[in-house]
Amino acid sequence: MVAESANRARAHHALVHDLLAQGLGLREVGRHLGWGGHTVQRHARATNWQSMV
């Protein structure tokens, strides 16, 4: 279970940062992924995926 949540956190963190690096804004990332703004912000502000677990 822990490994699954860690894998998910790693993937989501990378996905958000990749989209931001492509020039999308936080709102655009949220719309693209179907996530709420606070979820996107948490991933965007996290310096690494480990802080998301």
C-alpha cells in the first residue's frame, strides 16, 4: 500500500512539474488533469515528491 501511494505521489509530482515546465499555468494544469486548484498547488509547491507522501 505504501509503495503504491509513493509511486502515485512520484508520478503526480512529476506530471505537474512537467506541465508547468511546458508553460502551462496552475489553473491550466488543474483543468487538464481534472484536479482542484489546491491539489495542483500542493504538488507545484513541493520541492520533491517525498514531501507529498
